[in-house]
Amino acid sequence: TVHPARFQEHMDHLARNGYSPLTVTQFVTHRANPGALPPRPVVITFDDGLADFYTCALPILRRYHFPATLYITAGFVGKTSRWLVQEGMAGTPMLTWDQAREIAESGIECGAHSFSHPHLDLLSATTLRQEVFGAKEELETHLHRPVSTFAYPHGYYNETVRRLVQEAGFTSACAVKHAMSAVGDDPFALARIIVSWNTSVEMLDRL
């Protein structure tokens, strides 16, 4: 979505202006004591787990020593983004498990983005459980570490989805909403701002 050169500009802007990146779990943990939050906290998140996170975004994050949270669609690791058929991107490579493990070991939090990226609020109870619990189990098995945060595919969820994510053992979940997230927000409905291909540094600064 964002060209690597533009992403570099965004990260440089955050670094030069004293922002303090956190993972989603770090943000949620600090919410109980907002005074513990660092100056100008910001959470950088990525959805899906496409291979270009490893080749393009990770080197830039490492350059600035920035943590971030990457939400991985567990059932497509090592394959392609098959859910993006309508967008003409079904053949886009996904991360491999080796790459995902390296990412997790380099200070990037890996969260779950369901098992196969459906609209969770439209699923039967059995399929929904497989998408939520199955994603957590698959990621923890291959990454050899706990996975504690979830992002709703397409940003869609309802109370049943939210409750099941909690039941699975996640401690937070991100929606989209295109809004700022405050320390008082529901930890299972965190708001995020959308950064697009045409989001300039000036636009990011205004956001």
C-alpha cells in the first residue's frame, strides 16, 4: 500500500519529532497507568503478513530501532494472499515461517489476523472458533512464543467475535475506524488510522 521510500519518510518523521513507538501489547499494558506511557506514543501496525513486510518494511524499522505489530493471516503463511482475488492480488507472496520467526525475534510483535481472512461477523459459531482459536494455535506453534493480540480482518466484528477473541486468550484486538485510540478505549476494539499510498509526511503530521 505504501511505497518503501514513502514509508522511510514516515519513519524518519516519527524519529525526528520525538515519537516513541510501542507494540500494541505494550500500549494496552501501559493503559492501566497512562503516566507510564513514553512521550508522544505511537503504534505502527501492519495487517496480513505479506512477504514485502520482510523485504521492505523490516529493514527500515530496524534502521530506526522501532518496534511494531504485524498481524499475520496464519493459514496462508508460505502461500499467497488468496483472499485478495477481487483486488487482483491473489498471487501476492506471503511470509514464510522462517521469515516470520526472524521477524518475531527482531523486536516486532506478531499478532493474529484470523486463519483465512474472512468477514468474521458473518461466520457460523464453529467456523468462527476455528478462525480465531486456529490462528492463535498455528502462530504460537510455529513462532514458539505467545501471541496476545488480534486484528479483525476488514475491520469487521460484533459482540460475538469480540467475546470469542477474549475467550481465546488474546489481551487486545484492533479494528480500523480511521480514528485516534485513547487510553480509555475498549482494548478489544482499538481504533487505528489508515495510512495509504498517497499519505504524505505533511498529511501524516496532521493526522
